[in-house]
Amino acid sequence: MASVLPSGGDAVTVNGVDGASPPAVKQPRAAITEAEMHAEFAHHDGAVARLNNGSFGCCPATVLAARARWQRLFLAQPDAFYFHHLKPGLARSRAALAAAVGAGDASEISLIDNVTTAAAIIMQHVAWSFVEGDFARGDVVLMFLYTYNAVKNSIHAYVARAGATVVEVPLPFPLASADAIVAEFRAALAVAKDGGRRRVRLAVIDHITSMPTVLIPVKELVAICREEGVDKVFVDAAHSLGQVPVDVRDIGADFYASNLHKWFFCPSAVAFMHTRKNDTVANKLHHPVVSSEYGNGLPMESAWIGVRDYSAQLVVPDVIDFVNRFDGGVEGIRSRNHDKVVEMGTMLADAWGTFLGTPPELCGSMVMVGLPGCLGIESEDDTVNLRTMLRKRFKVEVPLYYNSRTAEVPPEIVKDSNGDPVTGYVRISHQVYNVREEYEVLRDAVAKLVADGFSCAKLRRSDKCKIGMFGEKILVPPMGMMAVAVGAEAARRPGWRQRSVGGRGGAALGTEAERHQGRRQGVQEALGQIGEEWGMTGENAMGRLCISDGILRVISSKKQ
């Protein structure tokens, strides 16, 4: 009979045995050596300076091996896996996490795919509270300007659609201290309450914002919410576990969720969501994927959402074994990563004549570093183009951020040592596998671009294209091209923003000739508006229009 050793140390016989053996008592492993640590991450592309642990994390070889054992166990006998191994394995993972994050017990922990799933769980509940009349139309959900876009989308898709008012907390950037965060939060909360005329039903607070990355004084903000009568608080802690200390009871939020595949060495994708055991709302939360476990509580609903690969959730005990081989365990890793990322960020800032986007106390294992202003970063498109160049030409992987001057709250524009405004930043990460030489590759790549007189303007498109008239919408492509495509073409043109033709453009009655003329006039009106926005006269824009075979065409004219 064949046997495998899945996570948690349980020796499980695959053929002929229905029951799972109890977890074996594990012997402490010796401290990890430098050679062993390098071997754990030998599957990384050695040709790339990998400075973006924050986006996708990393997973050591021993944890990947444990995951493969779970996968083989399922493949060998799926029925035995489902009936005897899955739930006990998930229970061990939940118990290990409860101990790691200061939860009361494992019943407060649910294992989910990621924090985006947690947001959907919570927003689904809030939306139903509006629909069922528990909340009044116009009650408020509060979130940060820099809340992660997927969570913002969840708020709008579920809650705003159900009748909530969404209020954003603006944050200045760069930041000098946490005082500015607290002041902006209090001010936004006052706006949200509107002199007591509105109830704030939910506050969404990031523990660490993604981009720009800022460590938020989350415990203090949760306390403010309690003082001000906010119903519930959800802490989006996607980047937190493994990057900063986490004690969910001390933080005091109603809902707290963190990914494990970013900074806690788990394979993708797994996260935990904490809810307080005695909170009556916890019993009203449901996984958005409804399965046979519906109604058995969120931990059980999340433990089975249909046939899928659960192995990432089952290897948490192996991850804890791995981090405990480092001096100081996860806290030792966290502390050293913080010190190193500040050191590397300072080295880059000194070399480029710039600065860090936050003081060290407002970052974890990621930090923002200003890029030289002469690079001419003027849009998010510029950051995408420059990041692609760094990846392809210099073999550096690092996210870039554009500090938009057109935001509702104008950013703090600080100048570099040459007097140029700093509008672009890199977000560097540090994890146990990183070495100084990788940051030096980034340093030298940017220095070369500066020495060569490079500007992001060189990467912007100026090519010509056509417009087609297929319906009632026009799409304006990025990069400032005077070109549009319409209707059904929208879905095939990623990155283009939709603009309504309006008026006669949507006419549905009359003869075909009348409808055609109405659409033409509507598109011409929209093009005239675009021309005015771009500093062109409407007449010049119109003069380039022609219709042939029912297709409206125009020769591109670059944005002025």
C-alpha cells in the first residue's frame, strides 16, 4: 500500500485505509542555512532582479513539495480525501492561524482565496442589509482613496448599487507622519456623518495600502470608529501577515482579512478572514459561492465551495514550520525585511537625488522611492511603459506609481535634487531571498536612463488609426490619439474609456436613413467635445470626418 505525508505530519495510507491518522509529533528542525535558503527559492528566475514580492509573494520549495503531496493524495483517492482528510486538514490550518494572529480560537477563522473574496463576503452582507431595510438609503460606507481597486469595485458593485453613499478618505502623498492620516480620517468621517443626519454603516480601513504603500495606524482608526458610532469596521490587511505584527483582538475590528500568499510564504491563493465569535453579524455572513455547506457558518461554507484544489489552504502548518527555522521566526523575518527595505530604499534615493515616500515607521517590508523628475512621468500609461522597459531591457521587476496631479486632492509634489518635480515612484519589496545586487541593478538602470537623456515621452504612441461607427457609444483610446471605435468594438479594445454619444446618437425610431443621420450627428458632437478638450476647434475635428459604406472614418490628430 502506498502512503504519502501531507501537511501537518499526518501519515495517511492512500490505498485501502479510510481513516486519517492523527498528526505526528514533529521534531524541531535545525535553523536554516544560507545554502538551504537559496535552494528553497532556486525555482525563481535568476536572471531577473525580483523586487516585487508584494504583488504575488513567494513560496519555498519545501512548502511546494508539501502541497504536491496533498494534491497526489486527492488524485489517488478523491473520495477518501473528501470524507476523511480535507476537513481535518483545514481545521489544523485554521487552528495554526488562530494562534498566529491572536484569535480567540479556530472558529473565528475562515480560509478563503484572497482578501478580494473577503470583501465580497462583507459587501454582500451590507448590500442585503440595505435591500431588507436594515439600513436606510443614503447610509454611508467609508473607504480610503487608495483602497485597492478590486475592493473599491466590490463596494460599488454590491453596496452603492443597493443604495449606500460612498465617502472616500483622501490621503496626502508623500507622507511625513501618521498624524496626517488620522486628521484626514476624522475629517472624512465628519463629512460622512453629515452632522448626524447619516449613519456610517461600514468603514473599510487598509492596514497597508497597496499603491502607494503606506502603513496605516489601523488600531487608532478602529478606536475612532468606535468613538464615532460606526457600525462595523473591515480591515483590508492583504499585505499584513508576515510584513507587520498582527493581533486581531488587539486591533479590534469586526472583520480582518489578510492574504497568506504575499508575505507568509503560502502558495497561491489563500487568505484568512477573522470574525469575532460573539458578533451576531458573523452568523449572517455567507460565502458568495453557495455550496452544500450553506448555512453551516462561514468557516464551513468556505471549507467547501465545490471540487477544486484546496492544497494551498492545507499547507499552513508546513509554512509555520518553514518560518520557524529562521532566527526569531516570522517576527525575525519581518524585522529584518523592514530594516533591509529601508536601507535599500535609502540607497536608491541617495543615488537618484530623491527621497522615500514615507518615513520608515510608515512602511513594513515595502517602501516607495521617488524617481528622478527628468524621466517625465506624466500618466499611469507612462508608468506601465517604463515598467515594461525595466523588465524587458534591464531585467528588473518593480511596480511604478504615478502621483497624479489631477486627483481630487492635489498630491504633494516634491522636487528632486535637480529641482525637477517628482511625479513617479517605485515600490520596492524585500523578502528573505533578496540580495543587495538586485537593488543595484535597478539603481544603475535608472541612472543609465537619466544619463542617456531618456524621457517617458519617447515611449508614448503617436500612431494614426481609424474610427468606426457601430452603435451608440464611442471609445477614446489612451495615449492622446484622436480616434474612436464604437459599440460592439468596446469589448475588444482594453484600456479604452467609454464616452456617451448622447442625444441623436441613440435614436431608435424613424427610417434607417434618419437613424443613420442621427448617429452621425451624435458622433460628430462627441468628437467636437473631444477636440475642445484637446485644444482643437470643433470645426477642425469635424473637417476630418467622412462616411463611407456606413463607416465613419477620421484621420488621427495628435493631442496638442
